[in-house]
Amino acid sequence: MDERKVQESATFPPKVIAEIQRAASEGLYYIRGSGAKRKVPNFDDLVFLGASVSRYPLEGYREKCDTDVTIGTRFAKKPIHLKIPITIAGMSFGALGANAKEALGRAATAMGTSTTTGDGGMTEEERVSSQTLVYQYLPSRYGMEPDQLRKADAIEVVVGQGAKPGGGGMLLGLKITRRVARMRSLPRGIDQRSACRHPDWTGPDDLEIKIQELREITDWEKPIYVKVGATRTRYDTMLAVKAGADAIVLDGMQGGTAATQTCFIEDVGIPTLPAVRQAVEALKELGMHRKVQLIVSGGIRTGSDVAKALAMGADAVSIGMGALMALNCNAPIYEEDYHALGTKPGCCHHCHTGRCPVGITTQDPELERRLDPERAAQRLQNYLTTLTLEAQTLARACGKSHVHNLEPEDMVALTMEAAAMARVPLAGTDWIPGT
Amino acid sequence: MATLDLAELDIRTVNRRLQGRTGDPNESAFEVLHPMGRHTLAAGINRPIDVTIRGHVGYYCAGMNQQARVTVEGNAGVGVAENIMSGEVRVQGYASQSAGATGHGGLVVIEGDASARCGISIKGVDIVVGGSVGAMSGFMAQFGTLVVLGDAGADLGDSIYEARLYVRGKVESLGADCIEKEMRDEHRQQLAELLERAGMDARPEEFRRYGSARQLYNFKVGNIGYY
């Protein structure tokens, strides 16, 4: 065979052929965990303009750069105050095991930030381990109880998530143990289907009344967030503000999930980068920027990502997959168990199977034992500390005494796509495509 | 009985009083005047009081109710008694969409008709409707009971889990994975008790029972035709 004459098809490369043949064999879409694997314009395509002659920096090891943020200042009687602008995203008990939830809570508490419940309601363990706990109010209302609403520090009305805007949740039967089934009022072992729409409201006018109800039930104490997957972000932001949200959680398409169809993960929603800009523009247009807080998630991995999201106008970020990776997700340990799932460390997305090799996204007691909540919490605390230090370092380099003082003018883009999406100039030019 | 007049008070003041955040904590009976379709009235009560609302109410009346007995002498808007945990909510008129949605426990009685999605995603509540219910009632109903003395609209019990549906009149159509099931003694007994609790004059023998065929409990190729 003459290798020079063997050509792979751009339209039908081996991965596509494999998927066609899998579909032909199984007759069903592929369901998996994790987030989008395709490359999309992201914060890597932006760089900061550090201070020089025209700007002066803050002294890295002496001059203070604050990181705190208060969320819920619009209507809530008890806004929450976080020491760092990095929160832990909503992940359910069920999708995650109890040890993972505990580790998230411990680390968040140690860092003075919040963690978030998910489908299935609040476990006693996570309320105990999380000093500041955001309670998700989801379409399925699995485990939704008013006593839990009152125990929460904030409420997040989930309209959608970045991995699957317009879609409902899934939890496959392997993870529906006796406890998970009881919490969700479902038969044990079924493939759980979560609704994609709330059962008692549709549209922004109803949402306004729903938010009013949640406030009445919790005596107007709790900040109320509205979480949306990034799609028509400008309109969603404006409508959430109109409906009375205290904060908006904006989840870009890189955001993760425990289980959903691949076509959803890869082909629905827009990247975090343009979504942040659209949301900030919408808030500014309404005169609500910094009055309604914006929390951005979906592909936040480093302190640089944090700083860039804040520079674009976010008040805080939220991390899910990064936090799980700090716990050990995709770590090169128990490699034979990755292989048994048909994957390897670094590529695993088998959260949906409940066979998580590192004991995070599982309800199997033996696998769960692989995750020591105390040690895992320490790793996450270290990671959050690193993110914070990195964001502070970049902010000081731009001469800012608070990370919120970062601004779009501190950045330029390395690609035309990123310049157009973030509306910052292409590096070395004054050119912003589309303006 | 304490009287709270919404012609003079705002919703916030009335709800705080009903929730026991203000006023005499020993008060156990209230009447609310001039509700005039206001939303979120009597939401979030968590104590064993009696509340009588003299008129029509808007969205989410008695939402997430715990322990209280709430009576609406009129019609109710969207989501009356949504996510009720315990106690009893009675609507003497008609109810809009999503009555009793996601309720975990307690009893909801609609003496007139209830609109679409009555009993959607219920998780243990018992709902008795004296009239008819609209389309998609009992959608994704997990546990609990929906009793309909009149007719049921299209797609009753679509994607239902383990809830029980009893209908006396005609069913326009059944939703995905919902089938008629045998009425055994245990069902007739449950229904008789529920009808009595609801104060409804009907005989269990007149009803048919519907529930899940349990064919959609696991994702598989053969289910595609359901969607």
C-alpha cells in the first residue's frame, strides 16, 4: 500500500464513521457526561495588557487586591457575601456521590464561597458541610421542599444549563439507588427523565410571579438567582431582570453535565465568551450592571479565565468540571477501570454510567470509598486558592486594587473570532469586528 | 376569626400574618377579604390554621402549603397549592392550569373544573376534582392520586410514573405509557376514602383507573414510537 495515496475524509473521519456505526448498531443517541469537547473561541483567545508607562501596576506582594463579592443586593433582605468571586456550580446528589458533595462543601466553606445543590434537593450532609448553600429550584422539582428553601442561603431558579439549553436532566438507572430514588420520589433503578420546562410557569411574566412566590415563602430574605444556558443571552438576561432576579447565572456551552445526549452537548448553545459580553451589554442597557449580579460558568479553568470573565463585566464565576477535576476527576489513577469503560484518564466522560473510576460521579459504595472527602476538599481548596491568586496577580498587573476593577479595556484578542465575540480589539489594532 | 382585608393590606402583610411572622401566634382561623385575583396569597404557611379566602385568587395560592386548611370561595389561578406538602386546599370554584403541581402530600380539592396539567409531576399529594380536567393532566406524575369526577382532556397521564389516576367520565386520550388498569378492592377502598375526605358524592364503582405501563422507565430503541 502506498501511504501517500491513502486519504482520510474531512467529512467522514474515523470518529464520525465510528459514531455512524454505533448509531447503526444501537438505534439510540449517545448519552454521556462532561461538557463540549469541540474547540470553541474561549478566554484563551484574550490576553491582558499589563501596566507599563501609560498605566502603573500594584506591587504584587504588598498592595492589596480584594476579591470579595456580595450577591443579592437588589431585593433580598440577606444578600450573601463571598470572600472570593468563584462559586461551586450546581451538581446533584445522585449525579455525584455523597463524598464528592461533602468535599465540595468543605472546600467552599474553607474558602468563604458558596456551593449549590442540584436535582433531588438538599442533603443534610451538604447543608452541614456548606456554610453558604445555594438551593436549585429545577423543573423536575425532585426533592423540592419548602423547609429546604428556607434553610438555603440563596435560591437559583434553573431555566437551563449550558450543556443542554432547552433540555431536561437525565440520571440513568445505575445511579438511582434506594436513597436517590427516595429523595426524588421515583422507583428505584429507572432511567430518570427530568422535565425541560417548569410545571407551573412558562415565560417571563409567569417567572415574575414565581419569583414573588419564592420570596413570599422565604420572607424576602434570600437572593434569587435565575440560571440560563447561553443561547439568546441578551433577551434572557433582560427578561430575567424584568422578572425580578437578584442575580443571573449564565452557563456557556462548555458547561458540564452528568448525562445528556452528545448532540445537545456539542451542538446547542453558544460559547461562554460571547455570552458574557451579551449579558453585560444587556445589564448596562437596563442600568442594572452591578445591581443585578452576573455569575458566569462554562469552561472556567484557571485564574486567568476568572480574571477575564470579571474583566468582561461578570461579578463572579462558577465552576463545576474544574472543581471535580481538582477532586480527582480524570486523574491517572485506577487506570484499569478507565480502560474497562473504554476510555483513559484525560478523556473520560462516563459520569452517566455511575462507574466513575475515582469515586466522584457514582453511588457505588466501593467506588465512592476511593474519594476521601477531607483530602479531596484540601485539593479543591488548593485549586480555588490558586485560581484566586492568579486572578489577583493579573488584576494587580493591570493596576487594580479589586478584581472587579478589571475592565474590557484591559484586554485584547488574539483572533478575529474572539475580538468579534468579546468586542475587544484585535491585538495591536483598534479594530473590533462588527462595530 | 381574624379578618384580613386586601382592600387595605398588601399581600406581604397578609402572608406574614398567615405565616405567623406577625400577630398573635395563637390565632388559628382567618378570613381574607377582597383577594381580587392577587397572586401568591397564603403561600408558604407552615402551621395548622384555617384560612378562608372570600373571592377569586391569582397564581400560586397556598403554594407549598404545610399543615394549613385553606379554602378559596371562588376561582383560583395557575398553580394553586403547587408543591403542597400537607394540609388541605379547597377551591370551591374552578382552577386554572397546573393545580396541585408537584405536590408531595396533603389534599387538594377542586370543586369545579381544573384546567390543563392538573396534578403535573405530583409526588404524593391526593387531588380530587369535582368537574373535568384539561389536557396533559397527570403528566409525569410520580406518586399520589388524581381523582376526576368529570372528564379528562387529551393525553391524560403522559409519561406517568407510579401515581394513580381515577376518572369517572370520558378520557379524550391517554398519553404516552399511560394505560387503563384493573380496579381491585384496594383501589375501590382508596377511592372511597378519598371521595369521603373530599366531600364528594360519587361511588367508586363508577370510576376507571389509569396508571403507568412502565415501558418508558428505561431508555431503549423500542420506545421511540412513544415520542
